[in-house]
Amino acid sequence: MTAQTPPRWIRNFVDGRFVDPDDRCFDAIDPATGRVHARVHEADAPLVGRAVTAARKALDTWSATPVRERTEVLRRAADLIEARFEEFVAAEVADTGKPVTLARDLDVARAVANFRTFADVIAAAGQESFLTDLPGGRHALNYAVRKPLGVVAVIVPWNLPLLLLTWKVAPALACGNAVVVKPSEETPGTATLLAEVLAEAGLPAGAYNVVHGFGGGSAGEYLTTDPWIDGVTFTGSSATGARVMKTVAPRVRPVSFELGGKNAAVVFEDADLEETLDGLTRSVFANTGQVCLCTERVYVQRSVFADIADGLVERARSLRLGSPLEAATTTGPLISQAHREKVRGYLDLAEELGAKVLTGGNTPSLGAVLDGGSWIEPTLWTGLTNCDRPVREEIFGPVAALIPFDTEAEAIDLANDTEYGLAASVWTRDLRRGHRVAQAMNVGMAWVNTWFLRDLRSPFGGVGLSGLGREGGASSLHFYTEPTNVCVQL
Ligand code: NAD
């Protein structure tokens, strides 16, 4: 954007209409340059209340809409995102600074897949029934009818904004719910574009509402304290998840939490070196390390430690930081200056603790325009242990500690020595060991010889500080519906 271009507006969307901005506004910053690229209308408490009321009203129509018609709306939404693909990509890139190739291949492509998958999942969903034996040869038939949860508050973070939003909105709408979504204040763009798409796809007014703003004392808190929401699905940090849980506790509303991670990779000496290095490079540095599933702890069997360390350093150095619009760019900035300060704090701490910096550790200079952005070098450490804070706390940046181990049992202990429990990856040619170690990981998702390979029908979520409940496939249908069991004596 040039200095003369007035920033565009990003508005709230309530009851099927965009709301005109008033004087409660904040800036949307392009993290690649630090420049303001849009002004965002912040929702106040009455507007959030109106969004919830609109959603309640829309429930009557949408929950009564036959499943086949609902799936048609979802499929049309997928088609319309595809038709406006580059617009979604541009909005995601402007908000996050991520490389355009990543936004295309991951974020927007997955949004399309989310709508199609949950249309398929709801269309194929059945119900369990039980025939109960009674004395005297009689029976009872038990079956459960599933009803929508109601008005669902959807709160999402900034790292994969559209992907994570549609991962929740698609199944919630498929099940007949109405939603009020609160995107991250850092990334308001694509949730707003999605409002246009869903309206054009034929979703009734009020079934999808967007309220913009921050957490405490803003739209996030107004939404979670609203007495008329029926459940909260939240993706974000563990600390915020705990806060949201407290907020909704007095009204005992169901929550689904996808929270932080401190994920381990375990590399055995028999692993395919090239495949492992390629996989580790993705798992440590994808999206500048800002994926909840990213690896920040790499445990490597001692006999191959030097090979893995050297290979990973070489790959980290070959990553191309630069303009998100250039096809050759592999790595974008961190989301904000504030987040870079947090990551830099861990870089300083690691050095104070005596870590050896194998590569990175600094703020790069990328030229006049990009130097206003929140860039950081991909960084690898050795010399840290599981006792050190950079190995225990989620950093959420392009950083990892490499730590050696000798035996399989030691590797499992090290990987499980964390309060988090989101994801892990195991690298070995020995399939038995792959299964064994993956199953021993105290996490929601464990991969063998791959990372972030997702079948959207499989359960996704974490244990410990990493979350509560699962979404994906039938697990999503369970969260977004309430069963009523009917027992008929025959
Ligand atoms: P965050 O917790 O700061 O914010 C997440 C969302 O919650 C934002 O929309 C924010 O405005 C809102 N929020 C903040 N305080 C709130 C409050 N008191 N009440 C209601 N809403 C509130 O997280 P973030 O910095 O945006 O995202 C990064 C975090 O998200 C990391 O910890 C990462 O691991 C996690 N994450 C987890 C998953 C997963 O699937 N497990 C996926 C992506 C990101």
C-alpha cells in the first residue's frame, strides 16, 4: 500500500449485514512491513449481544433445514471460496505476512476442504441404537436423536486464520447450529470475506455473524459472557483457554479447546536421513514455527545426532525470508512486534543458559520496506535440557532445541516430560518401533515418518495443557450436537 492509499475498512457482520463502522476502531498491520493495511471496526458489548440474538433467531430456520439442503449450502460455500481463491489468499497474506504459496497450498485450500469434508461427514452420519433384553422376553429399543447445540461462540487465533475458523464453522453449520465468530484481532480479513461467501451460498441471515475485537474487555469477553450462547469452541493459547473456561463455568456450557503445544520429534538412528531432515524442516519452520503442531523439541539418537544437526542447519540456512508475494519466499515474519519480543526473549534466555546457537538467533535485515516487519531468523540450539524454560514453554516461533538420547525408553520419557500433549512425530524405518513409540506418546496426534498429514475425518485435539475434547469427523458432530436418548419399551 502506498502512503496515499486510504486503508480499507473491515467491518462486523451481524444478522446478514455489514455494520457501518463508528469510532471504535483499530489498525490491521501487515507483519511483513509493519504498515497499516486496514482499519477494523471493534464490536462493543451491545453489538456482540445483537449478533447472539440474531444467531438465536436464525436457529429456528437453519436447524429445521433438511440435512441435504444444509450440505448444499456448505458445498456452494466451498465452490465460492474457490471462485474467489486469490482474494482469500490476498486477505490472508495481508494479515499474516505469510508466503503467498503457503496461503494458497495450506490455508485457503484447507478452507475449501473443510466445507466439503463436513458436508460429506454429516450426509453419511448415522445413529447408534441398542436393543435391550428385558425379563419375560420383552425388549426396549434405545436410540439417540442428535440436535444442534444452539448458538456456538467460535474464537480463533491468528496463525492459520481461515483454516482454523472453517474447521469449526463448517461442522457447526453442518449440524444446524448458528455461530458468532470472533477472529483474532491480528487477522480479521478472511473471516469477514467468508461472511460474503456464506450469504451468497444461501445461509440464512444470522446463522454466521462476525464480531471483531480483542479478548478481555472486548469482543472475546463480551461473547463468552453472553448468557445466550450454548457452547464455546476455542483455539488459542492455554492461558486464554483457562480464562474462557472460568468465564463459562457458572453457566456450565460445553467447551472444545484446541490449545498450545510443545511438540517433540523423536529421531532414531535407523531413520531415512533425507526424509527425516525434510520432515523436520517442515515441522520446525513451517509458517515461521507458528503452527500449534510445530516441533520445538527434537530428540535424536546419539549415533546420528551430528548428521541430523548438520543437515537441519543446512536446510534452515536455505530457507528464503522475504516478500510474501515472491514465489521463492519460503518463510514469512512473526505475526507482530509483540510476538517477536516474546520470541527474542527466549533467544536471549537460551544463550544465558549456555545454549549453543547452531544457526540463527538474530533479527535479519531484509531491506528498507521489510525492515519494518517482525522478522526473526530460523534458529537451532544444542546444549539445552528438558529442565530449561526454552525446552518447557511454548515459544511459537521458528526455533528448536536438539537433544541427544541413547535408548528408546529414554526417548519416550524425554518426549513425554511436558505439561503439553498436542502432537509428536517419530522417525524410524522400524515399523514396529514406529507404532510402539507413537502409541506411547502422551499426545492427541502422533505421526510416524511424516508430520501434519491430516485426514479431516480423524480426531484432532490435545491432552494436558494442549486442550480438551476432540474435533474432526464424528468427533466434531459430537461436540456440535446434543443427543436425546429415546427408550421405547417394545
Ligand atoms: P490467544 O489465546 O492470545 O488468542 C486466541 C483468541 O482468543 C483470539 O481471538 C483472542 O482475541 C481471543 N481472546 C483472548 N483473550 C480472550 C478472553 N479473555 N476471552 C475471550 N477471548 C479471548 O492465542 P493467539 O496468540 O491468538 O494464538 C496462538 C496460540 O494458539 C498458541 O498457543 C498456539 O499453540 C495456539 N493454537 C492452538 C491450535 C490447536 O489446534 N491446538 C491451533 C492453532 C493455534
